[in-house]
Amino acid sequence: PEIETQILELYLSDKDITQQEIAKSVNCDQSNVGRKLKAIAKKFNYSESSLDYQEYLVKIFSQYKPDLVDKKIIEHYNFYPVFMPDKPEEPDSPFYIERYQIRRCSVESQCYQEIERPGSLVRIKAPNKMGKTSLIKKIQDKANENNYISQYLKFNLLIEDSNVSSVNNFIKGFNKNLKSRFPDVSEGPDWDDNNAKISCTKDLKALLLNLQKNLVLILDEVDEIFQYPEISKDFFAMLRHWYEESNNVKIWRNLRMVIAYSTEYHGTLDIYQSPFNVGLPIELKEFEKEEVIRLILLHQLDPKIVTDLMSMV
């Protein structure tokens, strides 16, 4: 019930708050506050033979949902969070679980199959902390296993004043970043500062001709440029052009692109110039209950406590 959640959140948010103050905030009798807190504790296997119910609640939430607990309370009781991953899983991590968008074929398998197709494009949309970067690592690992060349570019590193001052400057900065990954490859055609899209396209074609191998280009956090309409419009049109070129020029079939982002693109792109309506769309949503339980068991946590927490907060 909503009032239970309100009482719990108030209790955990302030070390010095009293039950009288909580009762006043949620407009209920003071006697109800203690009863409801105790009832919540019992949902999480509270036994009166152990800690008192208030301390037990602090322990459970400090360990499993510390973002709801006032730091002073955690320090006072000396309860600390259980280990949970705070960074992307490595490709061979035993804690990585495969995700499913369609039955019988994991998201990972779909991505692996797609990057093996000439001139392919994979679009990964996922909120932060939903496994996007872990999936990218798996794709990159598969590309390397296939003896492809893979390059990962994170767009937050490209957002500098000098780069975002104009479309040409941004594309030039992007091109420079990409070329720096291939120090042994000779310089491409002369750069035209007045038409960066054409120059960048010529450079990439020259790179593909030089490599003579499949190149998986992974562009992460491309939503960083959504806030720059002129830049994003031209840059994404360039990506779409590269994708389409695989139908016309054989060497472009060696390029496979993965673009990843957290939010939907709401800019004004012609449907024939957008990379967001072609290729394989992958959307990572919040974990299903079954996936959460698998993660919990892998991390040797208490599944009942965690699933009860999910239903409550």
C-alpha cells in the first residue's frame, strides 16, 4: 500500500525522524507507524528473536537498496551494501546473463548474426545501467573472435567546444579520432574543410580499402549529439549514406556499424537519411523478474528479499 511505502521511505531518509513526525507527514495515528514498519519487516523474514524490527529494516535496506537509506543511518548501524556490479560485465563474466527480445533467440545471438552480414547496422537503445555497454563488449569480443577489426568510440569524449562549434568541426574531430586508431595506415585523400561529410566518407573508404578486412565500428552514446540539431542531422545522414553504400560499392560491405543510445531521437531527419529506421533494432528494457532472480542467484543474494523489494519500491 502507498502509505506503507511513504512511512518506510520517511523512516529510512532521516536518522533523527520520530514516529510522531512520520505520522504527521502521512496523516495517520502514531501507533500505526510502528505497526506498519513491523509489518514491512515481517515481509522480509523478520524474526523477533533477532534484531528489533526497526534495526532489521535498516539492515535489509542498507544491504539491498542503500540509495533509500540516509548515510547517517548506515554509519550509525554499520550496515553496508552487499556487492553488486557497478561497471559493465566483461564478455567472459559468469555474472553476465543473456537477454531475450524474441523467443528462442537471445539478443546477443541476433547481434552476432547481424555483424556477420555485409554492410550491416545494429541499433541498441537502452537506459543507463541496463546492460548496454556489457552487450557492446560481447559484440566486440565476437567481432575479434571472427578476426574482424573492431573500434569503439564513445561520443561523450567528442563533445568539446572546438568540435561542436560547427558540423564540419565535429565530423573532422570524429574522423581524426577514428584515424588515430590506425597509425600504420597511410593518409587518405586531402581534407576539404568546407565539406566534411564527403571528406570523412572518402577517408573511411580509403581505410576500408587499406584494411581489406571487416571493420566493426561501434559508436556509443550517440545521443550526446542529439542536443546539437545541425550536427546530428548531418552526422546521422552520413551514417545512413555509409549503410546504403554497401548496396552499391563492394568495399563498403566490409563496414558493420553498431550505434548505441539511451534516449529516442526526436530531431528532424528525412526517413531516407536516418540510420534509426534501418538495420537491426535492439531495445534493452528493465530486467524481467525471472532475469532478476537469475542475477540474484549468481550473486548469491536472497531472492525473496530482492523480489519483495522490487514490488515495494
